[in-house]
Amino acid sequence: MSKIAVIDIGTNSIHMVLAEAEPDGSYKILDRFKDMTRLGDGTFRQRRLSAESRARGVEVLKNLTTLARNKGFDRILMAATSAVREARNSGQFVEEVSENTGVRVKVITGQEEARLIYLGVRQSMDLTDRPTLLVDVGGGSVEIIAGNRKRLLHAESLKLGAIRLKDLFLTKAPPPKAKLRAMHDMIAKELEAALERFRQPEFDRIVISSGMASNLAEIIYLERTGYPIPQINLSTITLKEIRAVEQRLATSDVDTRLRVPGLDPRRVDTLLAATSVVRHCLEAVGHKEVTISDKAMREGLVYDFIQKNQEGLLIEQEIPNFRLRNVVALARRCHYPQTHSHHVAKLALSLFDQTQSLHGMADQERECLEHAALLHDVGYAINPRQHHKHSYYLITNSDLAGFTVEEIEMIANVARYHRRSLPGPQHLPYKVLSPGKRRVLEALSAFLRIADGLDRSHFSIIRDVNVTLGKKVNIDLKALADSELEIWTAQSRADLFQKVFGREVTFTVEVEPGLSTNAAE
């Protein structure tokens, strides 16, 4: 499983979820963190993020990324919505966040926000084949989405967020009736125009998401039962109940609103606008009830990441070793001959292990040999002709995370010399190495040249090798079939081994029972 931290930089709140993602598309939320930063306060009038809100936002994000990393979550995604994307100084804020956290902020469009909300909600409830209307009431925008269990059908991002409406119409509590009418007129006009573009005669149901929708449900459930709501997700509230809360908020001052059971004090100035939007949506489509979803864009980001990175997540599950995983990922990107490359690596490591008394090298060099063997043929992605040189180029110019520049250079050099000319001062990459590094390069290349020759046909005919050390080095081959081509190629590539270790190499072969035996020297 893969650990992923997703941070949603909203207009009203900054949320972080810590999740474990599985290659099969499932995930588990391990923890959640939320700060009502109110990044968007005043933003929509000035079209700028204030210095105070920027500083608050950066500090919150700095703390959240530190917390995530301390918990072992090094993969961190950040997405910002309407307050950031509409601010003229958003670039400055994004740079400040990056400098302080080391994480790049992705500023997403309204359409992308809607798509991610749909993905998040779809994972939290069983949508039917008929269209559902999803409504997410954020601080800066309202996303309305038509979708069923299979796909998103249509989406609109409307500038009707609760903080935006509060800044435009609800600066006093209770608001003047003229301001309230103007807000309702704007909501109705925007919704009517958007729903006409949906061209959808009816919806199976309406689902609303966001923190404000959840708080509205909490207030209504307390009023209905006298008890806190046991579960937000899939709870339902009625149009009649929504109208009652809206009327109560619209006629109350701040102190009176704060005495409303269940009302989050941090939403005392924004919940009226959010409730009005929800009520208008229900009336516009003729529904008397709405379902609440406690999942939205954050969960959509997690699911979207899994969908886009399934191959990488499978590699993580398959290969826990971080460095080896990155080598295999590079090899796969270059469409390497997988069976051949892994078999050559197996043979090369067997030769290395059985000649320990000759070379005296340790685990670090063994690992380098394995990586070079896996990558030795990636150059075919450029051109079969001189592919060994292309392999060197691809390895040295790749982003192999977890490796130093010197380690990458050594892997590339070993891969480069798996065929053709021997390492020598006529080659600059070899010439600049220290004498000790040259010795390592030559020894590792010697093993790789023989191992690659032993799988010349790419059919893994040579299953195993058994090395006997003496005045000569004899390599006994366990073969599945006739292997003259493999033996001839390996013998022709034993020249570097003989140069490095000063011993002649001979090959004998034992074919599996039922097949003939031959030998070569």
C-alpha cells in the first residue's frame, strides 16, 4: 500500500486527509485535519489574497506538511480552488507555499474541481444508473454536477460560494431585506441558467456535500430529535427543514445565531448564504429532500491519484525496496525486455556471489550490478543500433530518485559496457573515474558481459551457473536445450573477465535429462 497526504486549500477551510492507497482502487482514510483558515475573506471584492490571509494559509500548510512527514507521508498533494485561482496575486501565494513546504500547489479549474467532487461522492454512496444532481457549496464557488454510477454527465462551477455571497450581500446581521432579495435573485438566476445547460428533465435525487452542508444537517437533526446526528454521510434533510433554518438565520443577529443548537461558531456569517443556495437548488429541480455526503474533493483527489498511478502502486506492492523499485520503473518506461533483463540479472549476481574470493567487493557493488543488469537494454527504446550507448544516455539523464550522481554514473557505465568495446581511456566517462572506480566498473561489466551472452537467444535456456575457481575459472551451465549460441557469445565476451582477474574462462554445459550434452572451451 502507498501512503498519500492530500491537502485541499479551500476558500473557507484547509483540509488534509492521510490515506493508504491500494492498487485495486480502494483506499483507507487514516486521519483527517482541518483548519478554518478563511483564506477567501475579502478576496472576491479585492481580487487579491490579503497579506494576513496569505500568512495564515502558509503557516497552516507548513504545519500540515510537517505533520504529514512526521507520520511517514512523504507523498503530498496540494490542490487550491476558487479563492486562489481568482486572486491576482495567486502566483505569489503559490511560491510562498512552495518555499515553505517544498510542495507544489496545483491550482485547479472549476471544471476539474467538479470532476474531483464527483469522484469523491461516487465512492461514498451507491449512485444509480439514473442521473443524480451533486451540489457542493464551497466558500468561493458552488459546483453542480450531474452524474450516475458510471460517469460524470455534466458539470458547472458557479460563483455562488458562501464567503463570496457574504462579502457581496451579507455584511450585516440580520441583513437588510433589499440585500437579501438581491442575493436570492442572483442565486436563482445563476442556477436557472446553469440547469438549462444540463438539459436534464429530472434527477434521481439531490446530494449535497461540503462542511457547510454537514453543519446544516447537524442543526436540523438536533432540532428534529434532540440528539447529535450519528452519521453525516447518507443522512437526509427536507426542504421544509432547510427553509426553517434559513428563515431563522436571516432574521437573527450574530449573538442570536450563536445560540442556535449545533451551529458551528466559525460559520456564523456564512451558513445563511450556503443554506439559501441549497434551498434554491431543491426548488429549482422540484425535490423535497436532499441527501448529505461527507466526501468531496479531498477523497476525489485520493481516488484520482490511485487511478492515474495504478502501475506505480503495483510496483510499490511488488517491490518494497525503494531504489530497486525506481530502477524497475525506469526500465518499464523504456519498455525493457523484462524476462531477459531479470534473467541476466540473476545470472550476473550468481557469478558475482560465486567469485567473491576473486573480487572482494561488497553489497554496494552487488546492488550496482543488479541495477545495471536490469537496465542494460533500455537503449533499445531509442534505437537497436548501438543500444548500449543509448542505455548509458537514458540512465544518466533519468531521474533515479534515491541514487547519488556517482551511483547513477556507475550503473550507466556498467550497462554501457555489456557488449562491444572494453572500457578504456578513449572513453571520457571511463577516463574521468578514479583508479578504484575503474576497477569496480571493469569487474562488474565483466560479469554483465558474460551473463548477457548466456541469454543471447532471450529464451532463458541457461537456467543456472556453477563456478569452479582454479588456475582457470570454469563456469558449468545448467541448460534446458541446445545452447551453442549462448556459449559462443559468452565465450567471446569473457575477454574483460580474463583481463580483470587474469584467469582464463572455460564453459561446460549440462543439459536437462533427455537432451544431449555438449561442451565448449
